[in-house]
Amino acid sequence: MDRDGTIALVSSVAATTSAGPQDMALSGDGRFLLAVSRASGAIDAFRVGYDGSLTAIGTTTGLHAGSVFGLAGN
């Protein structure tokens, strides 16, 4: 977001995730984004910058592909 409050594109590609991201969740404080990939059994973690940009901070792999359904609580 620009200083005057208008929305501005930071980058045409915000982040690269594992194959087939299915669900995403933003942390309660808005500082982190998790993307789960059911196809590859991975969860990618990103830090959210003050301007909305994303920085990859890690990937958890080894989850049984197809067993991960989403990040949101029911």
C-alpha cells in the first residue's frame, strides 16, 4: 500500500510455493503467511513485509502427499 493509502503492486510474482498450493493462512498478527500444498505434502512459510511483500523463510516437507487438507480451523 502506498503512503497515501492506495493499493500498489509490489511485484508481479509475490512468492514461489511448492507444487499445487491448496490453502493459505495469515498469522493472527499479520506477520507470517503459510501456504499448504496437498499435492507435494509441503507447507511453505513467508514473512510479510510492512509493504505486503513476501520473503520465504522455510519449507516443511515430508507430509504425506494428499493428507493435508487445509490450514484453517473448523
